[in-house]
Amino acid sequence: MSYDLIDRKDQRIDTIFKGLENMERMIDAIRTAPRPAFHSDYFLTDEELSKLLKVSRRTLQEYRTLGVIPYYLVQGKALYKESDIQVTSPDEVEKSIEQLMSDMKENRNE
């Protein structure tokens, strides 16, 4: 059995790198492509929603816990229906949190 030394000038190396570049372009195209709708609704991940609302992912967890923002758990991952979020403005979220906090204080005093 004989072994050949492959160096940078070998055509096979060039072919491998061209294939890798094509795969990189395809992956970028997939990332930037519009997401498919599920029953005509689009869903956001917590990372996407935190950027959209300009809050931390931990804050989104608090919103979920308090019931401020509707969400769906799919295999342990929180997803947010885009149409639900568009209805929920930052002011509405803040008012909901304030209302929930005041309700919790009243319940403690009773």
C-alpha cells in the first residue's frame, strides 16, 4: 500500500475547500430565510423576543412566570406566537406587571 503526501497545491484540497465554502453559503441562506408558518402563525424564540422587546431572557422568564406574555412550551423550549406579542406593547407589559404585583401584595395582606 502506498501513501501520497497531500499539500496545498493538490487539486483535492481545493475541491474540499470549495465544498466547504458552498456549505457555508447554504447555511447562511437557511439562517436568513423566512421561517415557515405553523397554521399561518410565526413563532419567536426567547432570544429573538428578548432582542425585539429589549429585555433580558431572564426578564422574559419572569414575564412567563407572572403570566404577562403568552407562550407555548415545545419540547422544553418556550416559543412566543408573533401575533400575541404584537398585541402586547411594552406599556401593556409594564401595566400587567404592576397590576400583578399589587394583586400579590393584596393577597398577602388578607
